[in-house]
Amino acid sequence: VNKSVRVGRRARDDALDNWLLVHNLVEHTFAAHLELAYRDEVNRSSQAMVSMGETIDERMKSRVSILHAANATDPKVVYVWVKNVGSARIDSVDESDLFFGEESDFWRVPYVGDAGDDYPRWEYVIENDSEWSVGATVKITVTDDTDFGSGTYYVKLVIPNGVSDEYYFSM
């Protein structure tokens, strides 16, 4: 066999070996990146599932019940008593949404801290505890700058996690 043919084969074999080495390196690098991306997606999905589970758990433990609503001696003021009948403390009461008004004409009433100088507005006190824990009752005071008048009224309280109760009453 001719010496130049052996050198040509060796060069071709070396080139093929180099190509296979680079190809395997690229393939393994790509596979490693895919594995990392897959792991990141699995971790994100797991975290989302845990977060969703915590939200569902919080909602299942939260329940409120509007016990009673009545007008005060001042015709511009209405009181609403709401009990925590769930199995968890309710935080950030002031971030709740209160809907109030005559049954055919109600509106979202801003919390006193958000209302500025506007009316109507609402505020609250916890009557039988220092926080809105299980069994505690909140007394909500709805104040307007005009008399509420007589009629059938609607009130709905939605706590920050979306759990709510509603109540109809006459005055």
C-alpha cells in the first residue's frame, strides 16, 4: 500500500474522529441544557401547585357570617355585625370590599382610609378580641353625608381572599 494513501486515510480518520467528538459534545451540551430547563419548569410548576394549594386551604378555612344590620339613631349611620365563623384568623380587614345600598341600587363603599373626604365610607372595630380571630365579631359602621332613608338594604362583605357573605335588611 502506498504511503500517501495511508496518510490520506489517517487524515480522513482524524477528521471523522474530530467531527464525532464535536458532534457528541454539542449533543451532550444540548441534552444538559434541556434537562436543566425541564428541571426549572418542574420546579416552577411545583411551586405554583403549592401556592394554589395554600390559597385553597386559606379559602377553605375562611368564613364570615353577617349576623345583623341596623340603622343607628343617626340616620346617616348603619351598623353591620360580622362574625368570623371560619377556622382561621382574618387579616387586613381594611382591605375587604363592602357593597352597600338599597337592594336595587348598591355600590362599593370605600374604607375610611381610602375614602379621603368622600362619603359614604366604612370603618370597623373588633368587639370581642384584639384581632379578627375565630369567633370574634367585627362591627362595621357605614357613614354617609345624607340620610339613608327607609327601604330594603343590601350589604355584602368580601374579605381579601374572596370569601364573602351578604345580607338584606329593612330600615
